[in-house]
Amino acid sequence: MTKAIKDRMIGVWELVEAKFETSDGSVIEPYGPSPLGLGIITENGYLSAQIMRAERTKFAGNMPTQEEKQKAYDDYLAYYGRFSIDEEKGIMTTLVEGATNANWVGDKQVRYYELKGDNYVILQTPPLKRAGLELVGTLAWKRCQ
């Protein structure tokens, strides 16, 4: 019997790539060329993900300036919540319970998934509209060993 996709996704995942491709063909790497990230998927249906720019700038003092706060926010994304898998459609949906982006809380984050074996998964966003362009985000994760 084949193991369900949800069961195959349980574990701890390390981010390999994070990029957005635009409708005009350009590629945006919001967390730089070597992003860091960790995704945790539990047996009881929870997902937690954190993504950050590897080369984050430290604050000049103990308390960050407004500019330093903005940069820290821009360079880090985290969210968690209950997730479900629709195997027929190839979709993972997370009902967000907490996030750095307050607008995500109580909303759903949808990702198309492509599981390659048991140790590599690619997640893609549905097309998003930003500044007159259509973007598709791609996140590649490998299982932590």
C-alpha cells in the first residue's frame, strides 16, 4: 500500500531555494541567492516554516532603528498553522494561526507540491499579482537527515 502524501511530508525540512519568477521572465530572490529556512510538519497536522536571508545585518545597538526593523522584517518570514493535503489537486493548504505577516493570520496559504522521492519537495504559490506583474514563488526543500 502506498503511503499517503501527508504522511510522506511529516518531518523536518531544510530550505534549498526560494525564488519568484515574474510574468516578464525575471527572477527575484527575496531572501538572497542562499536563503536559510526550516520547515516542520507534524503527525497531528501542523506546519511551521521559517525563511530568512543568510546574510542578515546586525543592529548597530541593542535597540534597532526604524530602518533596521524594516530590513529585519523584509529579510525574515515565519508562519505556522494546521495544514491539509488534496492529493487529487496536488495542493497543500495551511490555515495560518500565526505569522510575521499579520494579514496571513486566519487566512489560507496554498501551495502546489511536487514530492520527489521521500527527501525532496518543491512548493509553488498560485500566481500572485504584485506591481502589475504576475509572480509565482518556488520553494525547494530537502529533508533533514
